[in-house]
Amino acid sequence: MCGRYSLEFDEDFYKRYRLANKLPAKPNYNVTPSQLMPVVVAHSPNRMEFMLWGLIPFWEEKNEKPRYLANIRDDSIINKRWADKYVQFQRCLVPATSYFEWKKTSDGKVPFLFKLTGRKYFAFAGVYSIYKNPKNRAEVKTYSIITTTPNKIGGEVHNRMPVILKEEDEQKWLNPDMVEIDHIKEFLKSYPDSEMMKYVVSTKVNNPSNNIYKIIKELKGD
């Protein structure tokens, strides 16, 4: 799964994701579900929008306090009939600079940070939905991150990992003309572990209120 990630932010962000618009944003070092975060949608041109992390599926549309899906498995998004419209017509990029996973040990859960080597930004494969509050009809856009079987470096910590798209595949993922499931599933695979790195970070990341640069730094012994 992917329950936390980080997004460092600077002016390179807009160029990196080929954005036609600019919205004010700031770094978030400890992104948690239900937070409002930048998402990239459309294709030619790409646009930046803010959405809530946690896709609200259509069967929750009548609930004023709906449940959400922070992650959706790759096999579910491809094989479950309810997921068709999301993966075929409502794909998005979820920008990030790193993500966290926890490894179960005899001493408790140890948090690890994962990032790409030599690259600051990357993008998770995501899907989004539009929820209308049944009481006031207010629209809220929400998104989910697709997960897959981990590569070697990810599997050492957790049995799932987020789908990270190669940079050259990001525009293909957004292309609205790509609706064939057989083509879409080609993107749903683990990122090459030779191009990733991981290290242990402080358990301060466990607390969502700890949104500071220090939590993404490697934890080193005395």
C-alpha cells in the first residue's frame, strides 16, 4: 500500500509536469489521506488541480460521511467492473518526491523512505472521482494511488508498492484516447529497483502533524 508520501515543491514543479496553469502550493513532507494535494489531469495541455487524497467511489455517493479508498490494487482496477470508468476515463498523475512504508519487526514498525535516485520529482499512477455531497450538492474531487506487486527493494519492507510511472510514460497515462484495458495494464508494474533507494527515517513521521523537512532525512545512529 501507500499510506504516506511527501512532495517537496519549487518552481521546477510546473515545468516538470508540463502544466498549463499555476496554482499556489507549498511543500508537504508528510502527506496523509484526506489532505488536499496537487494532482495533474488532462492531456495537451496538462492542468494542475487540488483534490482530496482518498477516492470516494460511486457507491458512497449518497453518504454525507463517505468512506474513501486511499489506494486501489492494480488487479482490482483492471478486473473489477466498478473500476472501469476510473481507469479508462479518469486517470491522473499524483506528483511526489518520496513515499513511506513501514516494516514490521520484533521491536515494532520501522518507517522507511523511498525515492528515485538522481530524480527529485516522480508521479504515481492515479485515478480520480467527483463526489457530490447529497445534502448541499457541493462537488469534491478525490483521488487514489494505484498499488502493485513490489520490486526487490520495496518487497524488503512491504508486500505492496505504489505504481510509479516512468517519466516518459506519464503523458501516455494521461492520454484520454487510451481506453483499452490491455494497453492500460502495461503501465501497472513495479518501478525498476535499480533506480530507487530507501533508508530508515524517524518515527516522528508516524504523527501526521509532524510536517517538517526533518522527517524525510535519513535516521543515523550515534
